[in-house]
Amino acid sequence: MKIDKILNEIDEQGDAHIGSSAETPIREDAFELSDIEKVALINKDVKHIMETLGLDLTDDSLKGTPQRVAKMFVNEIFAGLNPERKPIASTFENKYKYGEMLVEKNITVYSTCEHHLLPIVGKAHVAYISKGRVIGLSKMNRIVDYFAKRPQVQERMTMQIVQELQKALGTPDVACVVDAKHLCVNSRGIRDIDSSTVTSEFGGAFKEQSVKREFLDYIKLDTTF
């Protein structure tokens, strides 16, 4: 049967870190339902999962869990799926003619592994060299947060952050490094609590070894206050 073949393929893949493309795989009808309708449907699905596990949803501690999880999925941890929530990446003329690298480091990343729906937690370091436009510092954080708030693969997220900033700034000279822990590795499977995953994407001038090294040296600086 077809379903048996699919299940066997999933079992064979195991913990393989599979990626499909640089675009998050979203169906064409993804936004036909309102957020309220999605919360209502997910509420029922989470309730069914919990009941299947044998939990007593009449217990005071558990009876509100399906609704809480549904609202969290739609309004918080997967909010970045909705293009209406995409931050406006306003840029400004570089009137002060700053021509060196600008680095925004230690941007907190909270994302979700799309293979097990477990948290990815870490830091992103983003840099660009202006070609005449600059972007507000907080907008860089918001762009990272937007692409993090969806089921993700870390490699894809890193690429999406760079591509969005390249488009906003009108320059290929953008770089991003992400260092994060995946709870699908840390809390299940191999349960290696110390390992983390590092991904990078270097565009334009950042492909040059000297520029890349300068960026990597900046993110090593201790800026604890």
C-alpha cells in the first residue's frame, strides 16, 4: 500500500537532516482559513493527540492545554508563516557615507525544527556593507525573528535571512552565521546536550577571505556589559 511505503521511507530517513529548497514549503491554500479558524481546528487536533496518549483532559491542569497550544502555534511560534506579519524592511540613504562593515551580533533565535517540531535555540550574527542604503538595527532582529518563527531547517533560515537583507539593501554584500542548539538532538535521539549546529551564508564581498575573516573576528568580540 502507498501509505506503508511512505511510512517505511520516513523510518529509513530517521534523523537525517533533509532539506527541500530555500523556500519554506507552504501550500497555495495556506491562508484561506483565518487565524481564528486555524486555532479552532488545531485545538481539536491537539485534544485528539492528548486523548490518544491517554491523558485526562478533565483535569484542571490539562483541560486548557489544547487551546493554549493552538494559539501558540498560530500567533507565536509559527507566526512567521503568514506573509502579512513580515516586517517592513525600511532602508535609508547612507548620508554619513559609512563604508565599513556593519555587524549585528548575538541576535536571539527561537525557531522550531520542521522534522520533529522541537525547539531550535541559538544566536544569529548578521553583517552587511552598504552600497548607499542602510537599515535600522532593530529591523535586522525582526527579519531574523520572522524567518525563525516557522517550522525550519537551519540552513534554509540562514539563507532566507541573507536573501531578504540583500533585497532590502540592494546589495549582495550580506552575511549571516547562526549557531544554535536543536532539541531534536539534545533532548531525544542521541540526546547530546552539548552539541550545537553552525550554518553560514556569505554573499558578495563576504566571499572574499579577508572580509569573511574580519566578520568572523567581530562576532568573537566579548561585548558583555
